[in-house]
Amino acid sequence: MAWPGGGGEGNHFNTEMERCHVQEQVEVVGKAFVDHYYNLFDNDRSSLASLYQPTSMLTFEGQKIVGVEDISCKLNSLPFGNCKHIISTIDSQPSAYGGGIVVFVSGSLQLPGEEHHLRFSQMFHLIPTQDGYFFVQNDFFRLNYG
């Protein structure tokens, strides 16, 4: 029996089930990564270096930074020591790169002594490693003004 839109081949339902399963996995990995990343950022920022590789790229408020050492230096030299990220949304998609995941985050940043939170958006492109983990290949960060 063919399912509607299945082209008479009868496998449309299975393909949709596989897509749903992959998307569920992508959402779980995306959320777990976001929880881990911002926990490290807020509590142990120097450990963020372990999430990047020599080819990793960060664009922070328009400034382009390449490589673990320079990215780590930038993140650790931000003009605030303590902060708290409050996540509003997490959207994840599989990327065209085999097994990669694109994660888009929006939220607010609470800085000590500041009454108003700063709204931000951040996008990560996660790439799988040979040992089953992910690293950040691309990272874009922007404060949202207005």
C-alpha cells in the first residue's frame, strides 16, 4: 500500500519516521550542548577551549577569530567575570556535513550589578569527532539591541 505523496513506492512513511527520529536526536544533542556550553561559560569559562579545534571560527560582534587559542583568549578576556545566561529558545537542525548539527540560541545575559539583561543570539555549527563527541566548527555571537 502506498502512502499519500509516497510516489507509489510505499516507503514514504518509513522515510518520514526516520526523519522524525533524526530530528529528535538532533534536538536532544542541541539542547545538551547548549546546557553544557553555557554552564561552562558561566562557571568555568577557561574550559570552553575544549569545545573548539584548530580550524574553529568565532565571529563575536563582527570580529572574526580563528583557532582554539585565539577563541579561548577572546572569551576569557571579556570585560565581565561573572555572568548568567538565561536561554529563551534553542533551534537545532542537521547540517549537510555528515552528522553535523546547526544550533541557534536566543536568550539574555545577566551581568552583576546591571539592572537590565542584555539580549543575545548565538549560532553554533557542531561537527562530530571520530570518538563520538562534537566540536564547535563555527560560532557566531551577537547582542540584540533595540
